[in-house]
Amino acid sequence: MIEHSVFALPFAYIAALTAMWEQARAVDWTTLLLVTVCMVGLRTFAMAANRSSIGRSTPATRARPTASWSPERCPCSTRGRGL
């Protein structure tokens, strides 16, 4: 789940640094640390909630399999081919 936060962090940093530069023309390191903690924490919470019973009860995720990978969905499966 951390890879989703790592992907999203540059966008949050750009937004935070732009706002800081527009307001004070300085970088507030405490705010950047807070942005990092919030992004990682809330992104992890959102991913966990999406995989829990809350996420499975929504129409968009109801048909999604619980496992991220299933052999039945693999196009290169060798089952039934006598291999």
C-alpha cells in the first residue's frame, strides 16, 4: 500500500510548496512533515477501508474478487491443457 502514497506524495508536495511560496516565500518544514504523515496515513486508511466490508458493500467494488490475483482470471493459465 505504501507505493500508492509514494506515487501521490510528489503531487501533494508540489501543491504545498506552491502554496507556501505564494504566502510567505519560504518553506515550512514542519508543514511538509505534516503533509507527509497525513498523506501516508490517510491513503493507507483509504486503501484498507476499500478492501474491508465497507468497500465490498459499494456497487463499484461488489463484483471485485477479494484476492488481487486469481488463477481463473489469468489468460496464460495452463489448467486443462494437459501440461
